[in-house]
Amino acid sequence: MAEKVAGLSKLWEEAKYNFAYFDHLPGFDWDKLYLEYLPKVQATTSTLAYFRLLQQFYAQLHDGHTGVWANGGPLADST
């Protein structure tokens, strides 16, 4: 579980310091979203569910150039 939290934390940190368009998302609270996703990440029961949740987290940025991929490519629908 610690690795999952560390993964979410790394994604949060990378976007917090490198995502240039937070000013285009009025009322968006990246820190609050991170706190909302912590228990969700901890509750995932598979690697696929974990990566899909990370994708949902980054999708909140509404940026086509920002995403999460497992093993270097998009996630497949199968496990």
C-alpha cells in the first residue's frame, strides 16, 4: 500500500510543480483532489484498478498531454 500512496504522491508533486495550466482551471484545488484520492488509492485491490484510478486523477487536469500509462503504454481493457 505504501508504494501506491508513493505513486500517487509522485504524480501529484510532478503536476503541482510542472503543470503550467492551473490558472486555466478556476476553482480547481489540486491539493484537495490529492487528499480525496488518497483513500481511493489505498482501497484499490489490483494493479489495474490502481493505474485506472491514477488515470482518473490526472484526467481531472483536462490536458491531452498529461496522462498515466502502465508499462509504457495505455492500459488495456483486460487484466
